[in-house]
Amino acid sequence: MEIRDILKKYPYQVSGGQKQRVASCRAIITNPKMVLADEPTGALDSKSARQLLENFEFLNKNLNATILMVTHDAFTASYANRILFIKDGKIFNELIKGNDTRKEFFEKIIDVQTLLGGDLNACF
């Protein structure tokens, strides 16, 4: 996660993105069984976000860790195996990746997000 250069710095000396990378590393270094992640890529640049998501993917696939992530970002969500879309406090839709590629899954996510923003009566 490229935090080696800030290891000896205090929190007030690093950026928000650097703080988020450090917090993410602290969460995954112990190989946890579950990670709770609220907008984990929100303050990260695209390279750092991809690194974090790949680490989550490794934890999930190789160490059987559950990653419970909240995000509004379709790219970030495309790394998941299962997505629950919530609208007005209720489950609106569910997507399961199955055998889809990440690109195919991303496109399905975008389709559901489009429906989320519109009037349901106009869609059906």
C-alpha cells in the first residue's frame, strides 16, 4: 500500500488518503475473518484503491475472509461477489457475480444504479 515513507510520521503530518491506507493496512495485516469497510476507497487515488481492493479480494479468496463493504462507487463494488442495493432503507435489488467478468458485473451494477435513481413506476 506504499506507506513505508510515512511510517515514522505522526497522523497530523500525513494526508487523508495516507491515513486511509494506514487504517486499511492495520485492518488487513492480521488476516481477519471479517473486514467492515465503509467507503474504503473514498479518499484514495485510483492506484491505491485498486491495491486495497486486490488485497480485499486476496483475503476473501485465499483466507476465506468476509468483506462487508459499503460504497456508492460502481468500480469498487465490481470487486464484490454479492451486492445488496438499498433504497430508502430497504433492499432494492441483489446482484451475484457468479461467472461474470468484473467488466460484465460492473455493467450490471450500472444498470441497477440507473434504476435506483429513477421512478420505479416508470421503469415497470
